[in-house]
Amino acid sequence: MAAAVQMDSQSNKAANLRQAEKLIREAAAKGAAYICLPEYFNFIGPEEDEERNAEVVPTGATPQLLSRLARQLGVWLHGGSILEKVEGMEKYYNTTLLFDPHGEIVSRYRKIHLFDAQIEDGYMESRTKNFGSEIVVHKTSFATVGLTICHDVRYPELYRLLALQGAEIMTVPAAFPMYTGKDHWEVLLRARAIENQVYVIAPGQIGDKHDMRCYGRSMIIDPWGNVIASASDVETMVLAEIDTSFLQEVRRKMPSLQNRRPEVYSLAIREGNDPTQSKACLFARPRDENCGV
């Protein structure tokens, strides 16, 4: 069973971490084996406060807390996202960490598509954040998970590449603004689930922040595109079963991935020994098989 945790995180990191721990423990007590937190769950505040709230991985207070909880509760814990500080870099990464039931960090994904948009008063995530550059999947004990964050959901090529690398679950921790969320959030999530025939776990932020209002409506979607769990407008968590046999049945009956036409177009993976470090690229045929990379 998987859980999507919905929060109203603000600028008080200690209070946010207490609330996150409360909801994680509640989800584990209800049988969740995979628990996913929302984007920026430990801090959302003004840019001038980011320096003192950004953390080094794995020694920061937030990674240490998540490691301890994963180990104590014996769960897979997906740490939404945090501001990751890297020595020698002026900007931060918007980073998600995946912890196994032993409390070890088994995957790290840095947000590839930053939210630079001219909506309402405008929002430029790249002003203080670095762009990530690696596509990340991880094989857990129950399914292969593809890691994404929030604004990534608007770029279907990323999700197709995750599917081609074996992802059966795709996570989308988010702080989606109300302005776009009311029209786009569920539509985009269901589209990513349907076209890639995967489960989508999408924990979100709710509430008024320092610079926007967040939409919330955290949800879990099955490979047929059905919303099988959805949160109301409160801090909470929602649960749903992840049934990989149902996923395989959907893929067998509607073999969309199998029936792709790579002789006409290609989303190509250049494999290495470690599939989580594979390089991916997009091109239209005809083109060199090595993607030119």
C-alpha cells in the first residue's frame, strides 16, 4: 500500500518536520509500505530565508530525520523535495531523496524542469535553483519507481523515458499553484498514468504561501487513469493499493508501450551498467543511433 502525504508547509522548518513525522507515522500505522511527501515539505518561504534552510545531503537535519523514520517504521520513504545545498554552488537543487526500509538513501533526483512561468505576478524558480540533469528510476522490493517533481509533469517525454527504463510507479511531489492546478493538475497526472500505463503518486501542498496559493488535491492514480485516492483541502494523507498484476494486465490488453514505432521516432536510452545512471535523449528518425551524446 502507498500513501501520498498532503501538507501546508510554511517557513517554520521545525513545525513542518513535526507535521511531516506525524503524517508519516499515521500512514505507516495504516499499512503504507511506500510513503511520499510533497515538494518543499520542510520549508516554503522567501528567497532570503533559503540559505539557512537549505541542507547538505546526507548530513542535514531533514535527511537524517527521514532516514531514522524509514528505519524505525520499516517503510520506503520518498522525501518529497528539499532545498539541497552543494559546496561551491551559489544556487540550490530542488532535490528528492528515496530511503529504503533500512534508512539508506538509495536514489537522489534533482528537478530537471524548473518552474519559470509568467502567471499572475510571475515565478522564476531558476533564479535561485540549479537545473537537474539526470533521469532517475529505482527498483524497490515491490515495483520500479520513477522520480519526478511538480513542474516536470508538463513534459511527457520525461515520463516516457522513465517508462522505457522500467518504471511502474511515477511520483510527482508538488507545490502546484492554484492558478494552474484547478485546470491542469488532475488532467496532466491522469494523462501521464494513461499514456505510460503506470501508477502515479502525487502528494501536494495546500494553503497560502508567501508568494502563491497551492492547489493540493493530492491523489493516487492507477494505470487505467482512474483516481483511486484523493485528498480534500486539509493536511492529511491518502492511501491506495499498488497492484502490479493489474498494471501488467493493462499493458497486455492495451500494449501502447509495445506498439511504439521507434523506426519512425525514438526516445532513446544509452544504457550503462547502472540503469539509474542511464543517459536519455529524444530525436526524430533518421538520426545516429547513439543520439549524438
